[in-house]
Amino acid sequence: MASLEAYIRQRQRHKALLLMGHAVVGYPSLEANWQMLEAMQQAQVDLVELQLPFSEPIADGPVFVRANQQALAGGMTREQYFAFMQRAARAFDFPLLMMGYYNSIFQMGHERFCACLAEHGGRGFIIADLPPEEAGDLWPCAEAYGLAPIVLMTPLTPVARLHHLARFARGFVYCVARKGVTGKQTAVDRQVQEFLHRCRQATPLPLALGFGLRRGADLECIRGWADIAVVGTALLQAWEEGGPAAYRSFLAALARAAAGPT
């Protein structure tokens, strides 16, 4: 199996901007999650992060906080999460990334977590509250199981630290478009472009931009600056407001914007 970075590079040969989707597993239901992934496959989404519900998702805005809480209230377990991931990995073409918070990994233990993630078809993980210096042996465990630990960079990160973080990065780098939590609209402006330029100078890996991308116009603005656009909250809101049809329509519009002029 090709590395995550190699997969991304191959996709970049055919698309101006890749698209990464997001789903909170268990919200509003596993059946709804499956329909979301089917829509993502139809729209040729390139990567998907599957969020493991957690009681205190500190990097998430109110939409995802509520989704996490309701998934847990509905009985979502870690075992159900990994079973869903395995089923999805077998059914869909896009790589799946675990997204979540460190307490969930700490409870499992690094070795067990990495083994479980790899066994169930995951290709890497995004841990929103874990500086890599505090990860202990998680990075070596990930490498042993062929997993990509995704590093986050933010607009407030000093340049020297961006270069330091790049030493830990694998697969791609997740560039957080602004300070704060997910969901709020991000103004895709010169400041975002300058931030991406700083990240580009720090690492040769592909750059994903997330937090607050909500419209096709946002994706059009970052083509040529970022390599991957991450859309999460806006997708979930499309489902909540209009169901599967609205979700598919919104995804199709995002995919057209990411692809660029034909």
C-alpha cells in the first residue's frame, strides 16, 4: 500500500485542490454516516477524517460539540467506531483518518491504539490536543504500523516552531486557518495566504487547510496556496438542514470548486 503522502501526490496530478471530508461517527446515526460516506465517494472526495466521539472536544465549535455529545448519549463505543471504520475502509476508495482527542488514545495505550487503527483500515490520525513533544512513543508506534501522525500548525505558531513541528510531520500538515474552534466562518484573505506561505517554507509535505471553510468560493480562493481543503461543520449543517439530498448537492458544489476550471 502506498504511503499517505504518495497517495496525495498521485491525486494532485489530476486535481487542482484535494478535498477532505469529516464525519462524527455515531451522529446522527451510523446509517446516516454511511450515507454521508457514499455521497463523499460519489463526489470523489479524496480523504475523510472519522471523528471518535469524545466528551470534551475542546477544538470543536458548538455544532461538533453537540454531535459528539449526542453520539455518546446514543451509546457510541470505541468498538463500534473501529468496526465502522473497518467496514468503510473495505467499501470506499478514500483513505480514512482517525480524528479525536488524546484521552481516548491514552486509555487504550499507544501500542494498542496504533495496532487497532491499522487493523481496522485507518491510515493515520489527527489528535487536536497533543503537542508532538508530549506524545511519548506514539510517533514510533505509528511508524511501526505504517500510520501517518498528522501535525497541526496554526497562524499564531512562531516560524521557528513551524520548522520544529515539521520534523514530526508525516503524510500532510493540517494548517488551522484561524485561532479558536471549528465551525465559525473563516475569512480567506491575505493573512491566510501568508500563513500558508510560512507553512510551505517549513515543510515539503502537502498542506491541508481547515477550520471555517464553508463555501465553494472559499476553496476557489485557496487553490494554488493549499493542497487539501478540509470541510467539516458546513457539511454536517447541510445534512441537518436538508438531509441527504442537500448534503449531496453541497458536496458536489465543493468538489466542483476544488477541481477548478475545466
